Amino acid sequence: MIINSVRAKNVLKYAELEIESVPGEGIIAISGENESGKSSIGETICFALFGRTFSLDEEHLQKVLRWGENRCSVILEFTVDGTRYQLGRFLDRDGNHGARLALAEKPDETLARGVTSVADRLFEILGYEFDEFVESFYLAQREITTPHPHSVAVKIMAGVAPLEQVSSEFEEEIAKFEEMLDEIEAEAEALRQEQEELDFQEGLLVTLEDRKNALEAEVAANKERVSALEHAIDTYERDYPLIRRAEGKRGRARFWRFVTFVLALVAAGTWGLLSQGGDLPQSRQLLQLLQQQVTGWQDAWIPYIGVGAIVLGVLMFFFWMRVSYHNRRAQELRAETAELPRAMEAARAIGPLPAESSPGDGEEDAPRSPDEQAAGTVQRYDEADYARLLPRVEAVEATPAQLREYAERELTWLREQIAAKEALLNKLDQEVDQELERVRQMARLTEVIDGLEKKEDEIRAGQEKRRKAIELLQGASADLSNDFNREIRDLVARTLPIFTQGRYEHLRIDPDLSVRVFSSDKHDFMDLDEVSSGTQRQIMLALRLALSQKLMNRKVEGKQFAFLDEPFAFFDEERTRYALKALSGLSENLSQIWIVAQDYPEGTDVEFAMAIRCSRDIDTLKEAQVVSPHEEG
């Protein structure tokens, strides 16, 4: 960037400032006594370019306005790589700040308008911003010191700034990850606390389900046994009189079968003996007996005795059949009643509800519920009475009345036991549902905790990657810093012998930009405080100019200007002459150098491309003359 002209109104000291047709090469010498407005020219250029000065930032920018004025403006024309631009900027008391950038040949065609837009476009054109500018091309009126190694400008020049920016972003991400880890850990801890509050017992659900299933099967079996007992009792009560009736009829039929058998046998024997005639003594005796006992006995009746025998034989067969029928009937009924002893034995095997709490209650002797307690309101049929009753039932000797006494007590006790077990089953159902819900909650919490732990692992892995990346970036930054210091040292070596009349040629620049100079007299490097203050300033000026050249090598295209405000303060005339000579031939690209000084020594062989004389009594500067060094002095 080469400045072509500066035109300003009401900026700092000057009500009006016009510097036209500034030469693109050579030294622009600005001289004048203290408070004559020399530094105001450099600050005006700085304000035009960046909207601030070295001594006035954006918060105090209104101090740029000349005392008593309401508005100021500046128009700066400059050339970058063959293209000429016109930059305008204004500011008023109300804080209104505007900027506009255009091509000098086409001032009506705006390239950018507004402070931010102009700043962005200028960065694209110039290749640097305010921080780099004041560390390299602009030396404000101040003590020349070693550039700060941690300044943004120096880091940008060294190429370290992007790496540090990325490293800083990684550090921020690591810090954010740490916050995320804290949040995740707090959330996981809350979930673990919630798990503890669930009072979850591993395997309890299986235990409850097993007991529930077993109890369901037991209740179903008990109901089946009770139902079988009820049916068997009903059958016994129904069959008991039928058995008695069948056995009575069988007894009577047996009696008449015996009677008819005897009569049939007697009749048959009588008929047989009588039908044989008097051949046998028994026949004759029987016939005499009949004649004596039976009035009007006739032998013609003998065939009827045979018929009677046959009839009695038929009756005997009939009664034989009746006995067989009633005997079979009685056996069938007894077979039906035989179900009752088996049912009684099966029902007797039903035990009482254990007086213990269900699993999961957490107390071995927890109070039983009213439904469970109801199982003890009726006493079971006495065991001794049962032992006496069972054989009588098996023999169908127990009467229905005796059986009803047993049935009422036993069935009532059994039903109460079943009811109590069903109540316990309902309770187990609820406990199973509750435990199932706990299992689901536990699984959900475990899943969430596992997800959080997985996320923690991913975040920690991300942190570790970024830490390693930071280490790599720091290593790369260190390499760049070393290269930067070496290049700065080489650039300083070109100008330092000229500034110091050949007394010092080599510098050692540490990573923190601390400087040591090699003394040929001592054959060793010395700290700056071991040399004179004038030599220190010569060295620092050479270092500043080296930074300017470094910035040009990295970012600036084409030729560049530099503005040095009082660089020779505290220099003696001899050092000033050597410094002017060094600056005049410093670099082809650093071609336009503005130098501010109260006056210049006579006898220098450096010709100024332009000389500007300022006066504290004049607030208007409209003309600049090109003069010889002798005339300027």
C-alpha cells in the first residue's frame, strides 16, 4: 500500500489537512517543534484506514474530532498493486461513524460502505489489520521496545495465530466437554439413586412368579378336590338309602329263594316217592301220613304235587334272579360311594395357609391380612373323629346325618382356606405387577445409565483427541516460532550493521522475542542492558523494520509504506544520519517511509522525496514541498 494523498477536516489538531501528490518512493520527512501536529498526520492516516488511532480506541474515538467541532472527515487515496483506491471516513459528536471505499478513477462506484463492510474489504486488499499495522508498518510516538511475542500481530506474522486459534477452540471444547461430563455424571448419579430407591432385588420376580404359579395350581387342585368331595358326599347321601333298600330286598329275596327251594325240593321229593307207588316202604309211609293228615286225600292229587314242585322251582329261580339283581345293584351303589373315602383322603391332604408373609414384603413375621386371618375362624373336623368316621364311610355304615356333620365343618374350613389362598394369590398378582414394573424401571434406568456411560466414554475420547491435537499444534507453533525468529534475525542482520556503523551484525532472538546482540569485542552475545541506550534503540528499530518486511513477505502484495513517528528520539546526529541512510535503501518493497522528527541533522546525504514542515501556530496544512535535506534542515 502506497499513500497518494491525505485530505482531512477537523481531525485532531488540523481544521484542514491536505497532502497531495505524495511520492510513491523515498522518505517523506515530517518535522516541527513539539505539539506542532506532526503525529496528527500519522494518526489521521491510521484513523482513515482503521477507524481508530494508536492512542484512541473505539470507546474514545470522539476525541479524534478537533476541539469545538461537531464533525470530522478524512479522505485517503492509496495504491495497492497498481490499483488506486479512495477511502472516506467521517465521525460526528453523536457517535455516528461512517466509511466508504471506492476506486479513485470511479469515485461514484462504491466498493464497500459502512464501517464493518469497509474493514472487511480493506483486509482483503491490504492483507493486514490494525494490530499487525501497529506492530510493523506504524511506529507510534513511543519508546521503541521489543515486540511482545504474545501479541496478535506477531503471532499472525509468525503464522502461529491460526494454530493458536484452533488450539484455543479445542481448549474451549475440552472445557465444554468437562461441563458436559459433570452434567452427565450428575444425571447418572441421580439415576443410580433412583435405582437404589427402587429397592430392586435380583431374581425376586422369578421367585414371585414361581410362587404365584404354584399357588394358582394349588388353588385349582384344592377347588377340584373340594368339588370332588362335595360331589362324593352328595352321591353318598343319595346312594346310602338306595343301598339299604337294595340290600333289604336282596335279603328278602334270599329268604323266599330259600323257602321256595325247600318247598320245591319237598314237593318234588313227595311227588317222586308217591309216583313210584307202594314199591318203597318210604312211599307207603308217606302216603299213609297224607291220608291221615289230609282230609279226603285222593291219589289223583299226586300229579298236582309234581306241578306244584315245578311252580315252586320257577319261583325259586325268580327269587334267585331277584337276589342277583339287588346284589348287583347294591354293589354298583357301593362302588359309587367308594369315591367318598378317596375324596375325603384327598381333601384331608389340603394343608392350612402358612402363617408367613409373601416374598418381597421385607418382613418374615409381617401381620397377615384380614383375608388371610379368616382362614382360622372355623376349626377343622377333628382328626380322631375323622379316623373313626373314615372306616364307617368306606363300609357305608356312616349315616347321612353323621356325614353332614363332617361335611359342614370340613367343607367350610376348606372353602375358607381356598379363599385365603385366593386372597394371597391376588396379593401375589399385585406384587408380581409391582415387581414387573420395578424390573422395567430398572431396565430403563440401566439402559439410560449405560447410554450416559457410553456418552461419557465418547466425550473423554473426544477430549483425549483434542489434547493430542493441542500437543501437535503446540509443537507446530513452536516450530513456526523458531522459523519466524530465525527469519527475523536474518532480516535484522541486513540493517543492523548499517544502523550501528558495523559495530553489531548478529542478534540472537529467543522464542519470547527477547534479544541479545553479538559483540565482536567480547566474542559473545550480550544482553541489551549491556549496551548504550542509543544502541538499544538502533537495534529495536532494526527489529521493527524486520517485522515490517516479514509481514510484507507473508501477506502484503506490491509496495508498502511505513510511518515512523519519532524513531530517532534520543539518537545523536551521527546515529540519525546512519539510520536515515539505512532507511533510504532498506527494501524495494518498503519504498515509501514517512518519518517524523523535530528536525533532521545537517550533512546527511539522504534526499527526501517530500518534506513537510509543521507549526504549532498553524491548524491548516495544505501544501507540502519537496526539498533537499540541506534546505529541510
